[in-house]
Amino acid sequence: MSSSAGIMSQTLQSITNTKISELRQQRETFAALKSKLLASVDSVDEPEARVRLLLTEIAGCTPENGKKLENFEDSDLYGNIGNLSLKNIRRFLDQSRYDTSVPESQLKEWEQELRLLLDQRTHKLDYADLYARLLTEWLADSSAAVTPPPEATGGEKGESSDEPFELVARTKLQQLREMFESYVFTPLETDTEAIVAHLDNLFQDEDASKALQRLRREVENIGNSLTATSSPFNDYVLTWCIKGLLKNDLLTEHKKTLLEEFLQNKIVLTEIADVLNMRFAGLEGWGWGEEGISVEPRKQLNGKYRVMMDEDILQAIFLHYIGLTWSVKTKGALRRIVQNNKVWKKSNIAMSRSEKRRREYFLGSSTTGTQGLAWTKQNKYEMDYFLAQLPDSVEAGARGGYDDDEDDNARADVKTPFRIRQQLLHQLASELLIHRALHGEVAVVQSDIQWFYTSLSHSTIFTVLRYFGMPEPWMIFFKTYLETPLKMVHEGHESEVRSRKRGVPIAHAISNFMAEVVLFVLDFAVNQEAQGTLLYRLTDDMWIWGDPATTNDAWKSVRRCVDILGLTINNKKSGSVHPGTTMCPDLPEGNVTWGFLTLDSGNGRWLIDQTRVDRHTERLKRQLTSSKSIFSFIQLWNSCVGRFFKRTFGEPANCFGREHVDMILDTHKRIQERLFAEDSSTGRSVTDHLRGLIGERFGVKEVPDAFLYLPEELGGLSLCNPFVPFLIIRDQLLKSPEQPMEDFFEQEKERYRNARDLFHVSGGWVPNSRGILVSASERHSSSTTKGEENFMSMTEFTQHRESTSLELKDTYEQLCRTPWTDNINMSTEVLAAMERMTGTSRTRFEGDQKWLLQLCSPQLLQRFGGLSIVDKGLLPLGVMTMLRSKRVTWQEVL
């Protein structure tokens, strides 16, 4: 155990022990006072006297350990029972002294309510005690978790009961190391002349050649401007550099902790800036150092290992600044090529001049606008998917790698990598529905590049950078960066230092910059060689869809360009769907998948692959079984069931319909049945399983669901309910994803009839761009429209619908739309309880929490007298927050 981890564990244990000790004393005191009070009450015969005694002495049973409250009747703790206040009971008792109309049955009811109040306090303290014991168990588990395994501490092999699994893991790690070494220490010399020839062919026409020359000037200016910068590092620059490094996986958790401390210390930032400015001033002589950089497999949160460098913090900041600066400015320069309509081809057939004249003649000039579906798709591509690994600003920081998690703290308007991937999935599903409805046939292909970052050829990188105008001083710098002196670390031993000859370091901003510039060649090639097809690409994950023949051409372009660049298609992750057409002979075999979703080749629906879910469920079951504490069980459950499965099932949207949510709900039910098959007598659910564990370990029976589900600030264990998040949105989804296109066709027919009737009835008067009716004689008199009396055909009317139809654009946006949360209707009692607890009944809780509060409200109000199970002051929430901040790492690959 490291000294810092040991000190932290001891501190947490001390804090928790103090609170637990105080809680235990408070619980014992309350139990004694309650027992004494009830014994006194039981010795009194008169109902009115019994109630008055309870009312008078109940303040002595407060958490203040016998110290009476002067205004206990109005206190938050004992202020009311249901809808009846204690103050009212006292006043009614005064009435009963003189007024015989107060019935004895009412007195008995008040007595029962006051006894219930004491019982509710008992329940609160009992569950506070249980919470404390659960936390103690978790602290002990967390403390043990930081102890290295026997192999690392010098223990004998075979001491672990998981030896077979450990042997398999060690074998796979060794294979990973060997594969890595076979790539990075063996150069791949690509045919640079073929790469240049391919680029020359892509930029051969006049407009493309002009765009290339402009790009080269911009790249040269970027390099010269950056080189000329004196003292680029200051507090502001260091802040966005450090924040960017904290978001990716480049540095270890220990080094990230140091970076967070740097951010809080202005003196340290100033010193770092001085050092890095001196280093930047000597940029031409920069190097990694002769001692070499340690590199070894590092476990990621999803259980996978990636070979990572363990470099110096200052070096990481220095390189991050250079990488981000080049990324942001180069992305802007390359985006200008995509936005150049004379260079970047469009997939839709452009409207000819004569076609425009005819549309203006029959429909009015307002109908030839271009902001239809085609414009929307192109705009999304430019803004969200084009060079997606490169940020649009240095403040945005570098994007993550392959396994980006959703950032729970990200603003709703920030498009995180996770949200971009979900948006792309919705776009793919929506466009497949639209294309099939409009054209009858559609094809989609999915692929990625094998060992992309590790296999990138240095000669390919240098050739592409030089072709786009990279200044020679920066070529020398990037060559030094790529030829990193590496020393492999294995079981604590370091190998000899060897220079990298292939591939780029993972998780570096400079590596992302190089990778995206190289793959821009692929993006541009597909667009130019396949009739304006868009290659949707997130790093090396690729998707193409649309007309079958064009998709086939685009895939051939991908294969050809990848081969020229010295890369290899990953056939295991490639697949295609093209039902009912023979026009795709070159597309790869295999399924089209997205997480656990598979595109059905027959009906075009996205289905959950239950076989893959079952495999991951078995892995989850093994890790849940090995959990040493209730809290670690719940943390793992929330990470997998609440996050992992939620991501891999796809975010619900209209393009999937309500059937998708029903599949998710059925799958979650099936997951629980498989996880807890041995608990058949208790219902095969996570709540029943946890109740059983708590009963076995702590002797507490009949734990209510509320204690498991409620957030910790209300005294619950924050167990994720996998069903509620989908139930609160289910009814807002379309029943049938095909319905919007059926509605569109009806709208289109109606719009055609209205336009035809307006043209004939008005004698050829149609609206211009300002909405003013203009006669036929005031419009074009070209040969295409002169003397026309018969209105245009339906075929001509719909010919350019993807460019002109706002209704089609609206249909597409409707299909892509995700549902809003339809909050559960809260009862009057629950709203009142929320008002008493938070001061507001509407903004405190999220939709799924409101659902669970309403569902559990009868047991909460009856057993605990409110919505809070444990009083907030009794819980060590600070310790809880620190423990919760530790992200779950999978012991097996997901």
C-alpha cells in the first residue's frame, strides 16, 4: 500500500468511526428514553392523560439526547404527522378538558400517531446504524483493494484462488506486449510516390488545386506563427492544457492528482510556465532524453489493456500545448476545403438552371431554396463528425480515445464524444428509414482499421504532412516526437531502450493531429471518387450508407486508399447490410453492429444481440460475486447496468420507435433473471439479492426498496433501477418509426395538389421570395416555361425533394429526436413532504428519482415519517463522496 493511500484510508476510517460512535450513543440514548416513556404511558389509564404525557415528554427523545426543545412542536423533526401538527394536538387536548364532544376514539388515534412518531425515529436511527456498518464494510474493502497482488509484493505464485484467471490474463498481456513490439520496433516503409500520386489525382482539377495551394500557405503560416511565439506558456495556457490532460488517459491517476494540485497553486503554475517557456525557446533542440520512456500495458476502466507511455508531467503539458495548437488551426484550414462547394462534392444531384426556372415558374421563387435535408446532413457532417478527434478550440481540449465515457458533469449543450456517437447512430437509423422509403433500396457498411494508432507508418505521416505544406523545422520536431526512445516494462523489469519506428503514442494531442490529417486523405478520396459520398468517421471507426451502387464504389475507394496509406482493414469488425440488391458485390461480409445493437438485414430493424448480452452478463456475475462489500456491489452494478448497458443498447429515439425501449426493458429483466438465478425463491431481482446479502451479513430483515434506491443524501444506497429511466420516456416515442415517412408522403401529395390548384385557379399567379403574388408574364419567359399551361408533374415536383422539401427535413429531425422526460404525477402527500424537506417540490429531483419517490412513498411516509430515511447530519457524506469518486475498473474485458 502506498503511503498516501494508507494515510487516506486511515483518515477516512477515523472520520467514519467518530460519526459511527456518536450515532451509536445517540441510538442507545434514544432507545432508553423511548422505553422509559412508553412504560410511563402504559401505566396511565386515562386516554387524555396518556396523550398529554406522550406530547409533553416526546421532546425528551430528540437527537439532542434528552435536551428538551422549547419549540419542539414547530421543529422540523417532530413538526407534524401526516396532515396533523403536534401543536394542533395540544390545543385539541386543551379543548377536551372542557368539551366532551372530543371523542375518546380521537384520543386513541392521537396516541397511536404519537407512538408512530417514536417508531419512525427508531427506524431512522436503525437505518443510520445499518448505513454506518455498510460504510465500514466498504472502507475495509477499499483499504484492502489498494494492496498489490501477491506477484507484485513478492508472494509465491499460486496463492490466489483466481490463479486460472490470472494465468489467462498474464498470457493475454504477454501477447499484447509481443504484438506491440512487433509493430512499433519494425518500420513500415510505404510507397511515398504512390501516396503523392494519389493526392495529386484527388487535387488535380483547377478549383481543388487552388484549395490545395491555400491549404499549404495556411499550414506554413501556422508553423511559422507558432515558432515565432515567444513565451507562450502562462496561467491561462497552462489551465487549459492541464484540464485537457485530466480528460484523457495519457497520465496515471497519481500524476492527474498532481495536476489538479497544480491548478490550485498560482506559484507552481508560474514556475512551470518559466520552465516550459525556456524549453519552447529551444524547440529546435528538443528531445525525449536518452534514458528512454517507460511503456507498459495499462488497464482501462472497461477492463481492456492499452500500451501507454509513462512520461514526465512537464513533458506532457509541453507536447499537449503543441498538439492542441496544431489541431485547432489545421482543422479550421481543412474544414474550409469541405465548405468549398467547388471542391467538396455533394451527394445530391444539383438542380440545373432550367429546372430552377421551371420550379420558380410553377411554384414561386421561394421553393428553390437549398436548406433542406441535404443541407442539414452536410452541416452536421462539417460541425460534428469532420475530424471529430480534433477540438474546435484549445479550451475544448483534446477528445478522448476509443472508449469515451459520458461526462455526467457536461452541460446539456456540450456534445461529448459519447453524445456525438449516439447522434450518429440516430442519424444512421433515420437516414436508412428515409432512403428505403424514398428509393426502395439502401446499403450500409461498417469498418475500422486494425491497430490503427500502433500501425501508422511514419513514412506515410511525413509524406502527407509535407504534401500539405508542413514547414521543415516542424517536420524535424515531429520526427523526433515519433521516434520515441522506449523501454518496455514487464513485471518490474525494464528492457533496453529502443526507438519507435512505427505508430504514434496513444492519447497524445499530437498523435490525434497526425492521425486525423492522414485520415483526411481517406475522407477526401471517398468524397471525390464516390459521387460526393460522406465517409462518417470517428477516429478509425467508419460508416458509409446510401444508394447501394454508390456505397459499393465508396467502399472500393476506402480499400484502395487504405492500402496506399499502408493501413489494414479490420475484417473482424467490418460488415454490411444491403437487403434485396445485387449491386454491392464488393462490400464486406459480416453484421453491422453498434454496441449491442445489430442491424437486421431482413427488416432493417435494430435488434439487441442477446448472445453478446449473455456473455457480458456472465462476466458481470463473476465480478459481482467477488464484491466484498454491499457498496462495492452497488457501485459495480451502477457502472455496468446503469452506464455500460445503457450506452451499448443505444439511446432511445423516434428512429427506433417504442419497440426499442420494450426490447431494452425485456433485456434488463432477462439480465436480472440470469444474474440471480440461484435466488429463485426471492424473486430473481437485484433488490431481493441485496436484501438477502444484508440479512446474512448484518441481521437486518425486510429492508425496504426505498433504502436501496433512494439517493444517499436521503439516506439510501443509490442503487440504479435500470427500468425507470426508460419507462419515463417510453410513451413519448413513436409507436412506429415508419409512420413519419408515411405522413410525409401524404403531406407531399397535399402540397402538390395545393400548388397545382393555386397555379390553375389564380391563372399562374404564384408567390415570389417575399411572399408577393407574381403573374406568369412577370416571371421567366424562357423556352422551358414560355406558354406552359399544364402544371408540372408529380415526378418533377418531387425530383429534388432532398434539397427543397422542408417537410422532408422536418421528418428527418423528427426521426432523430430523442424523447423528453414525462415526470410521474406526484401525489399531494409527496409534494408536501418534498416541500418540507427541500423548500421546493419541483426542482430538487430528477425524473427517475421522482418516480421512485412516488413509488416508495407509502413505506417512506409510514415507516420514516417523510421522504428521508436517515437524517443527513447522521451520514458521513464527505467520506461517501470521496469513495464514490473512485471509478469502477472492470476486472474482465467488456
